[in-house]
Amino acid sequence: MYKNLVARRVCAVLAACFFLPFLSSAHAEGSAKPPLKAAFVYVAPLAGPGWVAQHEQGRQAVQAALGDQVKTSFVDNVAEGADAERVIRDLARQGNRIIFTPSFGYMEPTLKVAREFPDVKFESVTGYKTAANVAVANARYYEGRYLAGIVAGRMATRAGYVAGFPIPEVIQGINAFTLGMRSVNPKATVRVVFLGEWFNPPRERDAAMSLMNQGAEVLASHTGSTAVMIAAQERGKLAVAYHSDMRQVAPDAQIAAVTHHWGDYYTQRTRAVLDGTWKTGSVWGGVKAGMVRLEGFGPKVPAAVRTEALARQAQLATGKLEVFAALHDLHDNEGRIVVPAGRNLSDGDIRTMNWLTEGVIGRIEK
């Protein structure tokens, strides 16, 4: 009986030793830190190059840089307003700890949801209102617009511009593009059409066709699709791509692309949540920060024009060139002096821009 008792104890010890590694492994797996969930909300469908495509590249950069530490997701084609609020709230409820909302019309829904989820971090991209758990970020797109205007002005005199809404960000781009054109071609004009929406390919195309019918030799746009580029390609005109390089849909029309780059910023902000250093704030980066770039020169662009534009880009990066610095009195398109000679517009002036520069054909509805 004693021998049997000893034998049973030996077996029990051996069994415990056998299962111990598995139990330890299970415990380790159970205690492993789950990945941080990060979500992105897109205002248009994820289809082809454009605004949404650049932010999707940013999301992919986050996933690639942080690997198993994060689990990213996105919801696309979300209208601004009530739909956005519903989607953002759902993402917060699903346990996302940082939510990126890159569209101007998402600003108020983001702030509203943020008040309900104080432990979630929100990034309102193109917004301007912050909160304890809401940061804002935007890019100085107008710098790229100015460079594109230089290229366009060397190759054409009459431009057409298809725009979404007359908000400061859009107006900055129109003015910078016009100033760039007129810096090399003083007779250049830019005719503007405001659509009142960001993404509507049929209406974008109709506006582009109308502008070309009115004599536009080169087109630019601030909308969400490739429709303007495709229209220019079909009509044998020139065009400047925005958001993304669009040579795949307009290989002959594209003279350059003003591209946006969000990967570094999105990765930095997500990493800050991981390590507990995230703070609210406001970022407005341009060429120097690598958030905006002129590239994608088309085959019709002379080498000298490309060299000139890249030289100006280098000056923007070093601070030697400022887009809204007036060497002489700068007038709006109604004849009023808006920037006196020798003055540079402050960031505050640029952020609240509500006038169209001389050379622009169009008006801002008050």
C-alpha cells in the first residue's frame, strides 16, 4: 500500500511537470497586451486616387510601422453631419482608443462624440477646434498649389478651377495657385466654380467641361474624385492633380500633382497613445514637414519648368519663400488692397482667408 501511494505521488508530480509549460504559456498568452485599436473615417468611397486614398495610405503606414501593437480599421463613404456622428460614436463604442476624422465637416460631430468618450483620443484633420481629447491637424496645401501655379503659368494663360466649398482652406489654394501662375505669367486668369460638395464625379466632370468650353487651357480642382483629370485627358487639355498623383487616369493631361502625405503624422500620434504621451494640440505642416509635395510631372512639362518649380519647392522648405508675402500691394479681385506691400500674411490671416485675389474670376457667396 505504501509503495502504491508513493507511485501515485510520483505520477502526479510528473504530470504536473508535463503540463506546467502549457499552463505557463496559456498564462502568458492571457496576459499579453491586446493591440491598440485605431479607426479612420473617410468622407468618400475608397476608390482610386484622391483625398481618401492619401489617408488610407496613412492608415496603412501606421499598421506597417507599429505592427502587432495596433489594429487599424476604416469606414468609408460617410457623409458629413448626422451620419458622421453616428459612425464616430459606433467606433468609440467598439473600443477604438484613437479615431482619425479627416474632413472639415467632421469637426463638430467629432467634438460632440469626444465629450461622451473622454478616454478616447480624436484627431480632427482639417478641423480647427480642439478639446482635451481632440487634436487638430492640417497641411499647408496652398504651398503645393503655388508651385503648381508656376508650372501652369509657364504652359497656359487661362485656367479653370473646380472647387468644393468656399472655406478658407479652399480659398487659400485658389489664391496661391493664381499667385503662382501670375508670378511667371502676369496675364494669367483663373475661373472658379464652387460645387457645394466634395465628392460628386458627374458634377465635377460637368464643371470641368463648362470651364474648358469657356476657354480654360489648364484645370485644377479641390474635390474628391478623378473626374476633372479624366475630363481634361479626354479634351486634350492640361490639368494639375490634387491629393494624389493621377497619371494613371490622365497620363497626357497631368502636368504635375500636389500630393498629401499623412503616414508620419498618423504614426506619431498613434504611437503617442501607445506610450501614454498623447496630448491635444494643433499641427499645420507643409512642404518643410513633408506633408505636401509637388511631384508627378507629366511628359509635356519642359525640363526647365520642372527645374524652376523644384527650386521654388526647395525655397519653401527652407523658409526662403513665402507664398503670401507681398512685394507690392496685393489686391483682391474687386480691387481692394488685402496685403500691403512689404507685409507677410500671418498664419491667423491665412487661416481665416475670405477673399479672392486679383486674377480670379468668380466670387465667394456671403
